[in-house]
Amino acid sequence: MEFALSEEQRMLQDAVTGFLKDAAPLDTIRKIADGDADAKAGLDAGLAEMGIMGLAVPEMMGGSGLGLLDACLVQEALGYAVAPSGFLAATVAARLLANYQEDYPRGIAGGEMVFGLALTELSSRRDGAGVTVDSGRLSGTSLLADVPGGATHILVADTGGSFHVVDSWSAEPMRTIDRTRTFHALTFDGAAAETSTQPDPSALAAARLLVAADTLGAAQAMLDKAVEYAKERKQFGRVIGSFQSVKHLCAEMAAKLEPACALIWHAAYAMDTGDAEALVMANLAKAHLAEVGTFVAKISTEVHGGMGFTDLVGLHYWFKRIGVNRQLFGSPEQARQTAAELQGFIAA
């Protein structure tokens, strides 16, 4: 048995990577971070044209019928380019709703429907936040919701762990250190749920795994930039990459990232095949990548020295993306808590 990506999977990731290299260079990312709506719309249109939004939609519903492993490869490429996208929300919604109402996956694949995610309260809940349901109507607030531009529907988690699809909400932007992505505080005042599901921990696990893949891509980009800089920057008449201390820093980053990649592949494969350990592995992957990503972000910035803090290099976009990903859909501690509960180590 060969434990590696298939040729088709590599081609998929290469295609997305190639597109983002042309469509989302650093100058475009800067424009998006500064609020340039046209730059963001252009990137969204290009990604939609590639057909990746329907990647997780079953073929019988008009999608590509690919698995979570393939989705993780796409999300890793998006993280590497620090490109904002509605891909994560579309993938989680398509996977969950395909079991309930096929109109939604079909709409995602066809581009008529754009989904957002409001899952934060599944992991932690601030005072006054949380969504409740009464007779099919939603009330309450969900924070740090991932709502892509032009969203037509939101997949909302209530306080009991069930999910609901709504097409009306009030939104207020929530600013984070990551200016390339915009999160929202959503308020529901009796919004009718079009579709409701039973509690399903796989939805949060899939979201967390995709965030881990995004962090993997961002961390790999920071490692690559550190190595490239170390080959060019000279100190005392020598490139700094020739100094043993710098070599050790780069080697340590690489040593932490390589097994993290295998962890994500394994977790995604387990989710796709229905392995008994799938949910545990997905949550542990989120927790571990949060720690590894934080380490790589710190060390890569150190390798760059003072230049690492300047906008000229743009390293801060990746640094901040990793920082927000660390907390998105649950901190490392919360993800490990979930994994422990799933294994029966502690009471849920």
C-alpha cells in the first residue's frame, strides 16, 4: 500500500496553487486587507469558476463528489496564499446537508447558494451569546461567524448542537488581527429555519480539520519565505543561511511541519472512510496544527529579523492568519477537550 496522495489529488492542489499564484499575489492580498471590494470579488469569481465550491457535493447532486482529504488539499493551498474564500463554509455545509436536503448541495455546486458558518458557540460561548430554537425559529447571537461575501444562507449551530439553515439575519462585522478575512456577529430575531438537523459532531470536526489544513499551508509559506530570505540576506559578509543557528531554526520548523502534514492526511482519510477514530483525529489535528503553526510563525519572523515586522515583506498576513486560526472553531485546549470527551476520558 502506498501512503501518498494520488496523481489526481496532486493535480488538484497544483491547479489551485497555480491559480492563486496568479490571482492572489501579495499586492492583491494587501488590497483585500485594505477593504478593496473589487479585488475580493475578482478572487471569489475566479475560485467559483474553478468549480471548487462544489468539490464536496455528491456527483448525483451536481458536484465533484470528492472527499474531505481533497478539500484539505484545496484549503492548504488557500492558506499558503493567505487567500480569503468561502470554500470552508461551502464544504462543511455541503457535507452535512447532503444527508437532509439535496437542494442545498445542488445550489452550492451551481453557485446559486453561498453558505456561511456560525459554529463558534459549539466550542465556547460568551455571556449573552448563543442561539436557541423555539417552534422552528431562531433567536440569539452567534459570534465570529464565517460569512463570505454574497452569502445567501447561514448554517447555524444552536446551544443543543443541532444545525439550522436560515436565509435571514442581522450582521455586524467583527474585526480581528487578520484583515484579509471578515468575521461577523450574527443576530437572529425569530428567523425561520428552512431545514434543521440532529446534533452531528462531524460538522465541527470537519470545520476544525479544514482550519488545520489552512494553518498548515500558511505555516509552510512562512517556512519557505524564511528559507528564501536566509539564502539572500547577508551578515558579516556571509548569507545568514550559512550560520548554524539559522540552519537549526529552519530545520526545526521543517521537522515540526512534516509530520503535521501526515496527521492531517490521516485524519481526513479517516473522516472519508468512516473510521472509528475519525472525529478524535480531526480534533487532535486542529489542536496540534494550532501549536505547530504558532511555533513556525514565531520562528520564521525571527529568521527575518527586523524585516519580518515590516509590511514590505508581508509576513504579518500569514502570522495573523495562523493566530486567528488558532482560536477559530475552538482553541487547542477546547479541541483536545472534545477529543478527550469522544474517547470517554472525561465526562462530556
